[in-house]
Amino acid sequence: MAKESMKAREVKRAKLVAKYAKKRAELLANGDYAGLQKLPKNASPVRMHNRCSLTGRPKGYMRQFGVSRINFREMALQGLIPGIRKASW
């Protein structure tokens, strides 16, 4: 389980990215790189990191489901993810 501060930091970054998205697009379209420099660092979408929505684990993230590989496996075995079944042959 990730530290609460790390999860909170990612949420804060996501809010900043959403807040400045329109302004960033306008500045990029105009080629105003000096204006881009004045925006907060965390307003850049590159600084965001995918994390598991349940545990906050940063590695082994499955983008299609929004959870880590470990939680994905547990949920799949419990039948919580529709259409996913453990392979056996």
C-alpha cells in the first residue's frame, strides 16, 4: 500500500493538469514558450504517474483496468471483472 501522501500528491497533480489544460493548449498553439515556463511544474501532464486506484501501487499498472497486476489477478479470480477468466488448457 502506497503512502497516503503519495496518493494525495498524484491527485493534486491531476487537478492541476486539468485546471491548466486549456491554457497550456493555447500557449502551445501560439508558440509562447515563455508563458509555458511560468505555469506550475505540476501542471504538465508528463509529470503525472499512473497508480493503482485501490492501493496506489505505482508499478505493474494495467491501464485498461486502472489497477495493478496484483489487484487485477485477485479481482479476476474472484470474478469481479466481467469477461476475464483464468486460462486453463
